[in-house]
Amino acid sequence: MSALPDFSHSPTELIVDLDALADNWRLLRDRAAGGGAFATAVVKADGYGLGIERVGPALHAAGCRTFFTAHLDEAIALRALLPDADVEIGALNGLLGDEAPVYRAHRIMPTLNDLGQIERWAAFCQAVETPLPAGLHIDTGMCRLGLPWQEIDRLAAEPAHLDGFEMRYLMSHLVSADAPSAPINRQQADLFARQTARLPKPTAGRMLANSSGCFLGRDWLFECVRPGVAIYGVAPDTTRPNPMRPVVRLSAKILQIRDVDAPQTVGYGAAYPVARPSRVATVAVGYADGYLRTAGAGPIAEEAVAHIGQREVPVIGRISMDLTTLDVTDAPEATVGTAIDMLGPLNTVDRLASAAGTIGYEILTSLGRRHRRRYVGGDA
Ligand SMILES: *Cc1c(COP(=O)(O)O)cnc(C)c1O
């Protein structure tokens, strides 16, 4: 039994548009198809914070048949949601210890990140006399997970290490795909092509591109792509217009409004001196809800904004754990109970990320659990 509240009385609502999510995946799928590649979907971290129990089935309904999570446990949870035999689920973090039987029991495909993991998976597959599938991750510059070049050399010289299981994917991960002009993008694509040519052919394909990688050009698509964040509406290249549809809206009802004037200040640290007769609205969204403290009057020059309908209202003062204050002086329609979009089509995840000095990924995955959640579109 869970003691966690369900927040059904919350004055804040996180609205997730499953139609926009499906459209975004289809856009990526079509882009990949233009280069002869097929698209998978990365749904790690609870579907980038939006709820795997809805995101997984919605992407499946859109046509996606291959999914990747980071953790084995995330993959197991997804398998329960998508039990069909034609759905392939992989976990990226690697075959850590002796959990090979768990991968098999839940029909999860491990990602093999070093020679030891390759040997363990091969030995397990031989023991159960079944050539189970796995992805093989080689490092082309991230220096994080995946086989380092010395182990790729060894594997190229001794391909028998790969006997006994199905090498379904050969993958690597881009370091700077969101910066299209970074020279390392070309270097990684070239190195990936060269290194994979020294290894046996994977049965499903070679896979390099994340979301941003899908927009770099044909040379980055190979046979399949592995987008994540763009499915959830984040811009694959923040310096250009975003081709993705916004997926999340965070709507907060005004809890209280007060009239203030100089020399009063708003919020912790008296950090916001009021300069004119003002109306200050407070909403129940704070940094514990993923509205990052750095988005408030702090070291970042750019100001966070919210919207009442089409009207922009600035966030003022420090962001508290549970509360944020806004200047609604120029929004006479604002009253207690009025809904303010803290995130939405006009103030996107990317815009809040920029005001908070971070990236859209962190905003999405920090959104928190205290909002009432409402899913629209799909079969919601
Ligand atoms: C998270 C992740 C992805 C998806 O990346 P996005 O930038 O969200 O598209 C792809 N591959 C690996 C290995 C990842 O860790």
C-alpha cells in the first residue's frame, strides 16, 4: 500500500497531450524513413517525467515497436504495459551482474557495454541454448558507457566473443548533436561507420542518432535512430524554430492576490523590491515541483514568465519550495482561482530551461509528482 497522496485536490494541473506526443514520434519516424532508417523511442526516466504508463502505450499506438529505457527495472515496468511479442524493449545501462535470467524472463534486451558483459551474455545464452538478442554499445567519444576502442580492437580480432547470442543493434551515442556545427558530430559519425565495419553486421541495424542527431543529416541516420527528448516536445536544436509540438502544459490556479507597493519586497531574501503599486499573485508551484529555483530572480539574466491566456506575466522574487509569485498588475482579469500557464505553448519547456540556466531535459524530468495529472488525446 502506498502512503503517497494522489494530489487530486491540487490547484495545479500537468496536462500531457498524447496526440502531440504521437505526432512528434511520427515526425521523427518520417525523418528517419527519408534516410532509409527506422525509429525507436527512448522512454527512460518515466517517459522523461511524463508517465511511462501513458507514454508507452501512446507511442505503441503511434506505431513504435522498439523502446529503450536506462534501467532494467524501467524496462520491466514497460514490459508489463506492452506485453506483445512484437514489442522490443531494451535497457541501456548495461548487464551489471548476474541478472541475465531477469532479462530473459521479462524479454528485455540488454545493452552490452564491455567485453565482460558480452562474455556473460554469451555464456548465459549458451547455457539456455537460445541466441537471445542484445545491443552492443561502442564508445565513439562520450567516454561514458560502451566499449572503449581497445575492446573494439579485441572484438574485431576475436569475433567469436559474439557467438551464441543475437547482436541486434550496434550503437553509439553523440556528444554534441544539439550543436550542429560542432566538428565532433562528423568525427563520431565517421568513427562509428569505420568501427562498425570491423564488426559483424547487427541483425536490426546500426544506431547512432538521438533526437538532435536525427536533424544532422543522412550520414547520422544509419539503419535506425534512438530519439528521446524531441518526442516530448523539446527542441532538437534550440537555435532554430522548434519543429516539435509542445506536449506539456502546467496550469496553476492563483491561491491569493495582494496589493503591494514600495518599499515592500516580495519573497525570501527580500530579493524583489517592488517599484510601483503592484498586484502580486501566488501559485502552488515551487522548486519541489520542478519549477527550478534558478528560474527566479537570481543569477540568470533571462526572466521566467507565465501566461494568463495570451498575456505574459513575469515571475518575480525567489521561487520557494512550494510557491511562486507573479506580477499580475497588468492582468486585471487575474483573480483568486484564475489559471496561469506556468508552462505551455507560449512559455515552453525550452524557454523555462533557458531562464533557469539548464536544458529542457532537466525541466521535464523534474516536473514532480504533486501536480494533478491529466492526459488528453490518444485514447485518454
Ligand atoms: C537518453 C539517450 C538517448 C535519447 O537522447 P535524446 O537526446 O533525449 O534524444 C539515446 N541514447 C542514449 C544512449 C541515451 O542515453
